[in-house]
Amino acid sequence: MKSDAISACAETLFQAEQRRSQCGLISLQHPQATLDDAYAIQSALVAKKLAAGRRVTGWKIGLTSRAMQSALGIATPDSGVLLDDMHFAHGGTVPAGRFIQPRVEAEIAFVMKAPLHGAQVTRADVVAATAHVCPSLEILDTRILRADPATGRARTIIDTVADNAANAGIVLGEARHPIDAFDLRWVGAVVKRDGVVEETGLGAGVLDDPVTGILWLVHRLATYGQGIEPGQVVLSGSFIRPVEAPSGSRFHADFGPFGSVAISFA
């Protein structure tokens, strides 16, 4: 894609979020768009948000499960940027109308104490650079239609990545743990909406180990000359399917000894 088309797509997504209304599929408007094009649109979109006063606070990793990858016909996760206005307090309430079609996922969050840069970074480096891990919920939203109304064509990985990997919000639980306090592959969650169990899962659903997700992100960022900085939060990837979050719904994720996290939607 040419630079003017990338800029136009970023502006369309930016305006869609401001208006709380969805736009058409980028993959339909630009059928030749590549994954690199999608990340270029994402970068241009984030740049607009930074110019509007936002601040980068970390990263999210998505599409880490084989089920989601198979559904989209891909063999790799994706990533997006976390910003300061995406953070909500544990036990808090998302204001009515804040999002378009929010959904919720359960994840293990990593908070970093040292930078991670470069394709040479190892799993041991990720462990050493982690200040602590904690339970979290990610709030997803889409500024792009889930399917084109005229053709029925579903959005693709191009649309998701361009739309900042469907990033919308993050809720961190109060528990904090050293990274080696638990076998993260066996950390699980029971996710309830309005008191009813909707999803359960284990950390192993994230590339067999949530640490592997962080390592994948560092290596992907290295191809763009980027990295993870101290103090940043990284959502390692969901190990449940996304759960719809209509107005009035209440979510509670019980991670057992690992902690819990909750959020409500006005």
C-alpha cells in the first residue's frame, strides 16, 4: 500500500473510534494489503493518538491459540499497542458508550523492569526482565465491521492488526507474583459474566507457555527497530474465547491462588 492509502486508513479508524461507529473492512477496500501494510496502518493510527495526548504503556499479544489462528487462516499471533487511556481499575466500571462492541478475555499480564530489544533475546532474558506477573482482563473492541453487510465477507487478520489488534482496555488484578512463583502453563481462570461461568482456560493455551508469547513479541518488534521498555505492561495472550460484554454486564475472573480480577459495564 502507498503511504497516502495507509494514512487514509489510519484516519478512518481514528474517526470511527471517536464517533463510536464502525467503518468498512480494510481488507475489502485494499485486497492486496499485506501484514506489513496492516502494521503500518496500526503505527499511523497510534501516532495520531500520541499526537492527541495519549501515552504508550505497553503491548498486547493476540491470536495466540491454535483455534483462533485456524479460524483466521494464519499461523502467527498479532500484537498491538497499549495506551494510558485503556487502563481501568480492578472492580471498576466502564462508562456507558465508551466502546462499540466490547468483549472480554482473560490473560496473564507481565510488568517489565528491564528493556527487551533485539532478535537475540532469549526466554531467560524475558524471565530476568519481568518485575512481576498478575491476573488481567483485556477488553476488546472493533472499529471495523465484523463482516461486510453486502458480501458477508468476514474481517481478516489485516483488519484486526490495522485496528490496533482490537485493543480497547486492560484491567489488572491486585495480586502480584514473581515470574517463577507459579508454573504459568498451569495458571488458569474461571471467567463469569453476571455470575454465570462463560469460559475457562489454562495459560498453556498461549503458545504452550505465556513466556513464549513475550519472546515472540520481542522478536517481532525487533524487525521494526522497536522493543519493550521498563515499566511497560505486556498482555501475553488470551487463553479463553472472547466473551461479549453488553451494557449492564459484570465480569469476574477467578485465577485461584494466582488472584482475581473484575470489571463491570454500565
